[in-house]
Amino acid sequence: MRCKDAQEMLVDTTRESRPSGVREHLDQCSACRSYAADQFILAEGMKLLAQENIPEPSAGFCTRLLRRISSERIGSAEFLEYAGRRVVYATLVLVFFLLLAMIVPSSGPVRRESNIQTYPPQQEAETVTAGNYSMSLESVPAVPVLVDFTTNTGDN
């Protein structure tokens, strides 16, 4: 038997009505034995508590309780109203900034056009310069290209 199953049966049964499987498990498992002891103490405490007389409420208890409940409801309503206002204000500020970002042009006194050219100027096709080294394209050896003519085109 697993500990979880034994502990569930301990809650549902008394010492006298425990099945034999639970008793055998308690003999072997110290954790469940401790759990059973705690359950027994709790059950006995509840029995003693049930025997105690219920105290009578003091004078004005109901009035104080109702007044406190009604004041708590008003407090929560005020809180929701205040929090609701804050959400509305935050949303309005966010919408204002989004509209402002859409209205401001992409160039102007706030956003100036960049002076950097997107593409560098084209160099002559015959000479390539890299750092301090310049090379003529005629001095570069030709690269052989391999072409496979044996592919079938499906005409055969």
C-alpha cells in the first residue's frame, strides 16, 4: 500500500475501524505512523472543542459586524473606482504618444536626414582597391567552370 492511500484512509477511519492493510503499512512506515498520531491528536482536539459551550455575543455585536461589512464594501468600491481611473488615464497617455509618433514626420527639425550615403560610390571596373593594394582585373587568372552535359532532358 502506498503512503498516500494509507493517509487518505487514516482521515476517513478511526483507530478501531482501520483495515488490516493500513495497520500493516503503519507498522512499516514511520512517516505514516507520525501522520496517524497527528490525525489522532487533531480528532481528539475537535471532540473536546465540540463539548465546549458556544459563547454568547456581546451587546452590539451584530450592529458592529453589519457596520464593518458595509464600510468594507464602500472601501472596495472606492478602490475599484480609483484603480479604474488610473487605468483610463494610463491608456489615454499611451494613445496620445502613439498618435504623436504617427503624426511626427520622418524628416524635419526633430528627425534630420542622414548624411551617410546608403551605398558607397562605384569604382572603376578595371581596378579594384583594397587598402593600399591595387590590382588590375586582367592579372587575375580565369576560373574554369565545369558544366555537365550528360544530364537527360527526357527527349530520348
